[in-house]
Amino acid sequence: MADGLRERVLAAVADVLYIDESDLFDGDATDLRELGLDSVRFVLLMKRLGVERESDLLKRLAQELTIAGWARELKGVRGGV
């Protein structure tokens, strides 16, 4: 996965969930719901990452709530968001 994209996703998640990278107890596979992700924060994160509300991408991101999953999905879109 592109390190720059992963870092961008991580920075957005850390900012919105008020966490540090060390809080990812299962690394990039940590389920973000276990760190406080809820529907309101999910929408805020999607805005920060430039994901449109009605897109298929948003639906795919909602199915895998991890840094790794998001970076993988975003990598395929415009070479990264």
C-alpha cells in the first residue's frame, strides 16, 4: 500500500478519533469501531478523505473499517484520494 496514502488515512483517523498510532492494537487491521468510530465520525472521516456521500466507494469503505482496508480501497481510486 502506498505509504503516503496510509499516512493520510491514519492522520485523518487519529485526528477524528483522538488516537495515536500506538492505539492500533492490531496494527492497520484494527477495527476502528473498537477505537470509537461511529456513524457521525465515519461521515466526518469520509469528508476529510474526499469521499462522496453517494459513491460506491463509501459503501465499500463502510464494509471494512480498518486503516488497511481504507488504504487499499482508496489506492484504487484516482491513484489515491
